[in-house]
Amino acid sequence: MDTPSATQPSEARASPSDAPQSQLQILRLSLGGEMHAVRIDAVREILEISKITPVPLMPDFMRGVMNLRGSVIPVVDLAARLGLPAATSSRRSCVVIVDVALADQPGYQTVGALVDAVYEVADAGASDVEAVPRMGTRIAPQFIRSMVRVRGQATPELDLANILDERTMCDLVRAHGELH
């Protein structure tokens, strides 16, 4: 039986690391006023912001939890988690439901990522994917998987496995709780 913290993706969905390198589909989204991207194979669905229930003693990037068809899903402000200005609620804001591989065991954690806006799904070829620069990015390089060129614009492709790593997130929540 699946639990909300370790849901299994459907058989048809490949894990993010299984994506073919010759063709890549990315979801372009806005965080902190800047364009970013995530691999579409990690995205389960995109939702309008609904009721997010705050949870006491959580760091600022943990917005709370939401009910997703009977499962409790944590909602993370992705911009705040990356050290960018926190997401502001607007008519374009949404929650991107993503599946992130668990570090210590098989399976996936389903997380809601609050973003400023979602723009499009774009295709990128192998020649459009570049290495992450060691400096010059507003977010830590370990949170960027690659730089993807879409319409001539280099866009950071976020590494959701590192950003939303279950162990790291638990450590951040625990450390925040000890301060309060």
C-alpha cells in the first residue's frame, strides 16, 4: 500500500534519470522573477493554488500541506528553498506536483512546488543542453542539473532530487524547530 510520502509513479512514467539524452522535454516556469526549467517526466500535474494548510514551526520555504485527492502532500515554496525571493500569490501562481526519488529506498516522494508562474513545455535537443557554470548563477550550482537553451535563452534546469531531497529537507525542518 502506498503512503503519501512514498507514492509510486505510474508504470508508464520514466524516472527523471531515465530521460533520453537526445531529446528532452522541459517545463518552463518562473521563480523569483527568473525563468527556470524542470524535466517534464518528474511532473505529475499542475494545479491552481488551493487551500494550503500551514504547519507550525516550519522553515519559511515550507508553506504547509495540501490535500491531493485524499493524500496529504507537503508544499514547498521552490523560490524560497533556493534562496530567491519567496513566491507571491498571483493569478499565475500555481502548485506543480512532482515526484522525487527517495534517497534511501526505492520509490518516490510526491511534493507540491509553489511557483510564480508556469509558461510552457518545450523540447530541447542534446545540443541545447550545457554544463552548469561554476559561478554566475543566483542559486547554488548543486541545485542546477544543466543549462538548457530554449529560443536562444539559457535556462537553468533545476535538479529536483537535490533541492527536495527528503533527508536534507528533514534536517532543515529539524534545525529550524530547534531554533524556535
